[in-house]
Amino acid sequence: MRRQLPPLNALRAFEVAARHMSISQAASELRVTPAAVSHQIRLLEDHVGLPLFVRNGRGLALTDAGTAGLRDLHEAFSRLCAAMDAIDSLGEAGVLSVSVAPSFASKWLLPRLELFQNAHPEIDVHVQASMQISDFAKDGIDLAIRYGAGRYSDLAVERLMAESVVPVCSPEYLMQHGPFYMPSDLTEATLLHDDSPDNDPSCPNWEMWLSAAGSPHVDSTRGPRFNQSSLVIEAAALGRGVALAKTALAARDLRQGRLVQPFNSTTVKVDFAYYLVAPRAKLNLPKVSYFIDWLRSEVTREEQQLAVA
């Protein structure tokens, strides 16, 4: 049977002190106090039952016991460092699996993803579009981007981006069926409905929005319905009618002129937002940190573009 090993901290303190032949230099490398290094060495000496160092007029000297184990300890810690380098290299590169809500994936993430790939060609991003909360261990997911209230138990959660809604349509639709000066002008317009299963009571449908805008007489029940926000936005861009679009998802189409706001209207902020969700241990992986930093920078860049516009 293998003997019981002493604490790793005690072995490390001895190995570093023996390499420098100095308690103070060992303390500096390990970023602890000299007293802490001395304490760990005493623990190791108690464990083996033999002194490892003797003090002479010039400092420290190894005993026979200290000399006997030092070479193997040097090699052992070198191997440990090599093993951690190998593990870290896997965290630096390879596959990064990201679970994303489908509409966010198609309208926000995918148009920008090439920028991340250019900056980190060593990382292959695998996007899994899903509305379901991921089983990170079972599904092999490193990071999820979720639209919701931000309540995800036992996971690290960071609010990435707020959301709001605003009426949009294509320039061609506005030219053919407009002009629309106010919400009441939508009487003859085709209204496009977002029936995505967000379960956000603060997100207005057409009935709620028109009532709040003082135009409850406009028929809000008719018009095509879609179960994904991205489909509603795409239908509006294709000239099928007027949609209440989530602004974070429609921002790119608005900048490119595929969509316009048919009249000046107040943007309605909603309670739900986009959140980064991951097991806390995953945040230690460099590839996850790189991707999160990139997402933050993209959100900041878009906010600056909107401020200028």
C-alpha cells in the first residue's frame, strides 16, 4: 500500500526553499510570509520524523534526509507544472460550445461572430440554438446566452444587454402603405405578431402597445403570427407589414436600412434582458473569458453607435 503523503503546500514550501536555500526568497516566490514557509517546512519535518534543513552561519543547509528527496520533488513539481500547462492549453484553444436563444443567434450573434473568429482563430465556436436551459455537464456547453429575468440558480449570471420594443417596417412598405404619422394611422396596416414564448409580462403585444399609444380602435387581432422574434423582424424587412420588434435584435437591420421606424414613437423598455449564464468553474477557462470579453466589447460598441445615431 502507498504511504500517506504530506500536504502539498508543505512539499512545495520545502522544494522552493531548497532550490533557493533561503526561507525569505521562498516566501517571495510563493507570495507568503517567511513564517508561513517555516511553518510548512516544520509540518513536513514532523510528517517524516527527520530534520530537512540545518542552519549554519551562512544560512540553510540540507540534511541527508532533505537531500535524499529533493531531486524527485524537483521532478515531481516540474511534471505537475507540465500537466497544468497541458490542461491550460486546452482551455486556451479548441471548441467553445455556446448555447443561444435562436433569435439572438440569427439576428445578433452570427452577423458578428466572424470578428471573434478573426481575433481567435485557435477557438472553434459551436453555436447551439435552443430556448431550453442547458444541462452544461450533459450537453458539453461552456456558456449560454439567455433572454429572461436572470434567475438561474447555482450558476454564474451576468446581465449582458437590456431589451426594448419599437414599431418597425421596411422602407418599401412605408412607401406603399404610408405615410404613418401616428399609431392611429395603422388602421389599414398589416400587423405582424411576435408570439415567441418569452413569458415576459412587461413586453407589450400589439393590443397593449396600441392601447398605451391611445389608439385602441386599431384592430390588433389580425395579421400573421410568428413564434420567433427573428421571424417577425425578417417578415417586416421583407415588406410583409409592421412589427413590434425587439430593438437589440433589429438594430443591425435598422442601421443597414432594411428596417425603419414608421413614425416617431417612444421605445418601450421591457423587464427581461440577455444574460450570460455558465457554471462558475467554466469562467476559469481562457477561451470562455475571451468570448465573454468580446461579447461585452460588442455590446459597448453597439451602444456607442446608437448614441451617435
